[in-house]
Amino acid sequence: MSDPTGLIVAVAVLAAATAFGPARARSGGRLRTGGRGDASRLLPAELGAALGERATLVQFSTSRCAACPGTRRLLADVAAVTPGVRLVEIDAETRLDLVRRLDVMRTPTVFVLDRTGRVVRRASGAPARADVVAAVQLATTD
Amino acid sequence: MSDRTAGVPVRLDPRGPRFAALLTTLVLLLVLATGSGVLLACQALVFALGAVLGLRSSPYGWLFRWLVRPRLGPPRDLEDERPPRFAQAVGLGFAVIGAAGYLSGATWLGIAASAAALAAAFSNAAFGYCLGCEVYLLAIRGRARLSQG
């Protein structure tokens, strides 16, 4: 085979993955302001669980999600050390209604709710601990 | 894909799938360099074994356990097998399409499918980022939409 197309494509793929891979890993999980309209509030009836007294962390997971268990541990830990904060984990596969309404495109997706269920921050991808703590502070001081 | 281990998920040394991704990356590079549909078909078989029997039963998992694992310390923790196993099934899809392309003379299809699989395997090997796992939720969303008509 003397056709170099395949080799050129291979080099381009490696270069693109090297350029975008770490960037995507960093941007994934960044906490952004909550959604608008339909995606702006979550009620206990939808969650199938009571809200935390001061704030609620909602994590969407699937059984095929590699990063979900680590994020669950992180959020559970934050909830454990912050009084009035509760973690609710939702199986995205069985709650496609919520997945659609909230526009969840990847797992884990994390929502930080204030005490009324308003979405204060959301992250698609695994968030960093400091960002979660900051978002919880924001949700509890509003 | 059936879950015969429902209830008790198999747990893996996470370095196993990572090592498998490294070997997959090398094989796919060789496929793209040589344009060999036969080699890609072999990789498809490896993906199929990983997806159907589990990663530990795939040839790369076997190599990991016999050659690599004894030289490493014990893993810090174990991970659920289902995400990387699902990713093997995604890889299988691309490898089958690519091998069909190369072997039928549609070289562009072989290159395109191999390139997609290479991007996923390399991201996993280099950054521990499971691209195939990301497809899972999107696939479920799409399937639910289709079944609604």
C-alpha cells in the first residue's frame, strides 16, 4: 500500500485528540449557571426524594458511566460535611423524562439546587471538589 | 447487550482497559498505515470478545493479566466493568463497518471508521477518557425517541 491517506488521517486524529482531549477533560464538569424555563427548577415529586434543608445535589448517572462512581463519592462527601445538604442520585436510563426536560447529554451531570429546588449551577461531566463546594455556598447563601 | 451479571457487577483493575486501549490504538494505527481490512477484522473480533464475554476474557485482557499485572502493584481501587465493556461494543460497530469498507474496496469508509475508533482508543489510552461510554446516554435517548415514533 503506497496510498498515504490512511497515515495522514491517523496523524491528524492523534493531533486533534491530543489538542482537544485534555481541554475537554478540563471543561467537562465545569459548573455553569442553571438552565432557564423548564430546566430551572426541580421539585421533590420529580426527584422522588425530599430536598435538602439548605441545598440539594442531584447527580444523573448510568450503569455504563465510567466517571459516575467517583463523582458520587465526591458529592456524598460534600453532602456529609455540609449540614442541610442532601445528595439525590437519579438513574438517567429510567428517568428519560427528566433527562429530556433538563437537557442532560452526558453522565455524570450534576445539578446544585437551592432549598426551593431552583437550579443554581449545573455541570455536565465530573466536577471538581472546590467548584462543588463553591456552588453549594452560593445555593445556601442566596 | 445482555447483562448476565445483573445485580453483582464485575469489578476490574482499571489499568486493564487502559492497557487494552493502548494495544487497540497501536493496532488501529497499523490498520490506517497499511489499509489492511483483515487486521481490522481481527480487531473487530477482539472487540466482540470483550463486549460479549467481558474484558478479562478478551485477548488484551488476557495479556494484561499474564504480562502486565504481575509487574504492577495491586490496584488502588476497582471499577465497574460495564462502562468499558459497553465501549467495546461501540468499538465493535466501528471496526465492523471499517473492515467491511476496506474489504469491499470502499477504502474511504474503512479510513473514516478506523479514524473514529482510533480517536476513542487513543483518548482512553492517553487521557483515561472513555469516549464510548459517553455514547451510552445519547444512544438511550435516541432509542426512546425512535420507539415513540
